[in-house]
Amino acid sequence: MLREREHVSGVVVPVHVGDLELDPVDGRVGCHGQAGAGKSAIVRASIRRVGPVRDAASTHLNRCPRRPAWSHGPIIAALPASVGMMAPEGTSPPPPTLHSGDWFETRPCLAASARERDWDIMLRDGPVIATAIHDGHAIRPSLQPLVALADDARLREEDPFTGVLTDVGDVRITVPVSRFEVDLNRPRDKAVYRRPDDCWGLEAWREALPGTEVAHSLARWDRFYAMVEELIERLLERWETVLLIDLHSYNHRRDGADAAPAPQEGNPDIELGLSTVAPGAWREVADRFAAALRRTPVLGRAPDVRANVRWPTGGHFPEWVYDRWGERVCTISPEYKKIFMDEWTGQVDIAALRDLQRGLHAAVAQIRPEFRRRP
């Protein structure tokens, strides 16, 4: 059982994966059944959202004391919603009207104004943002009859479990919506897949998407970018610079489940997208980040960590951040090869995922002192 914690509404939202639990807050593994702590257990990656967890006194094995809870101010009342936000699922809202101050308020520390169904966010006072914008698998009800892809084919192109790695951030953002509904790492005019050329040659839809559905998806893109813009502005009021960890994963067995994986030469275990890292300002910091990743073994061996191998130009999201804030935001985009899961069955290797999580924590800890609070 993997558990995602969501503090915005005061509700804990778990994500279930088989019978094991990897707690993204403290990194501990709980287990039901035969797979015990310390074993490289494989479980089925069957993702579903369930109701609130009653309390911390659950019956998981191998539970360890938690770290102190993140401090944040009380959550305030709901924000004044735009027409686009109020539209029910399956209808077409007009493009949303968004204003500064819609998404966050500052008390002694930053707090979200209200729960937003397009993303899950957790906040504590600090300069590190971690995002998993392709973690989600959900498709809104009005689009489901139009989906041509089987769930497992769609999951293969998404980035499952990257949301677990966001626990490295002071601000954690995960997006539960599938990239097949709206891809937040592409420019607005390409954010909705309409043709096979848009999505790895796959026939995503049974028929052309109605304009109303496209508008609904693009409204989600608008809301996300408006929220991130305000978030970074608020953080830069408190911190001289901000670190953005933009988390992704990629497939390396596209020839089939029984075929050989792609050659290691062009497929590092962790690729760091550094296309927007200015050499003078942040390159040395990025080098220290990479070195810390290499020092943390994954299943007993040092991971192959290289920069800008498969995607030398990066995605739209980090480019957008750099265009607006330049060297004030250091964006590093770790792209994890799916050595932590079977990309064809959806099974996750908990031990490998935990090792990658540990390495990411070590890397961020190595460079965190570079991001200082304003006097």
C-alpha cells in the first residue's frame, strides 16, 4: 500500500498498491503477507484513491516512529471560484479568469486557499518545490467513453510512483489527472493529444475530441500554470532563490515485455534535465546534485546518472519557469528510468523505489544550503 498524504483539506488520501506500504513522509515500508522488511518485494501497481485514513494506529508491520509533522498554518475558507472552476465534470467551462491571490495566502507561512481537484499540494516553509505532473492516471467521466487505449497501455506512458518522490520538497505537487487528458509539460496548443503523432503513435481516442472537451482540458492547464506562477512569486518573497525538482520517468523496454531493454549507453538510470540550468549560476550546484545521486546505491549498485542524454531540450514546464524567473529558480528535472517497476505489468519494486527516494533526499540535502531565506 503506497500512501499519499494530502494536507490541504486536512484529509489523508492514501494510494493503494497491492499489500505493501511505502510511506513518502518517513520512507518506512509496511507489509502484509509474505514480503517482509528488507526484501526486494514486487507488488501489483493497482492505483485507486480511497477514503480517509482513520488514525495513525494502523496494523501495518515494521512501522517506525514518524518524523515531526510539517508545520503550517490553519487552512482558510474556500477561495472565490471562477466560472471555470465551478463547472461540473463533463461540461465545457469558458477559459478561467484567474487573479493573483486566488491560490495562496500568507499567514506566518504559506497556505493554500482551498482544495483544488486538479492537483494535490502540501506546503511547509522552505525553498524546495517538488512536482510530479505526469503521476496521475485519472480521466474525467465525460472523456472515458472516448478513450481508445486500454488502461495498461495508458499507464505505461504515464509516470506512476513519481508522486512518492515528491516528499523531498517543502512544497509537494502531484497531479492526479492523466497526461492523456491534459499534458502539463507541453505548450498550451499541444497540451491535448489529438493525433497519434502527439503521443508515441498511439490512437488515444475513438473519435476526434469535441471542442467543448478540449476547452475543458485546457482550462485545467490554465489553472495549473496560474497556480504555479503565484506559488513561485510567493516563495520568492521569502527566499532569495528557489529549487524546483521536476520529476518524471521513462520506459526502456518498448520492444516488449520479453525483449531486451534499450542499451544502457543511451538510457541512464537517472537522466537529469539541465537545459535551463545556467552554467554560471547553477551548474556547479547541479554537478553536486548528480554526485550525491551516484553515491546512493540502487539495489546494491551505483546508479548511472547523466545529464541531457535523451531529452537535450527539456520540456515546456521547466522552460516556462526559466522564461519567467531566470536564475532566481534553479530547475532540475530528474527523469528516472523505470528500473523501479515493470513497465508492462505495472508491478513496482518497492526496494528500488525506496533506494531512489533515499538518493533524491541526499541530493537535495547536498544543495539545499544554496537557497537562502531573505533577510
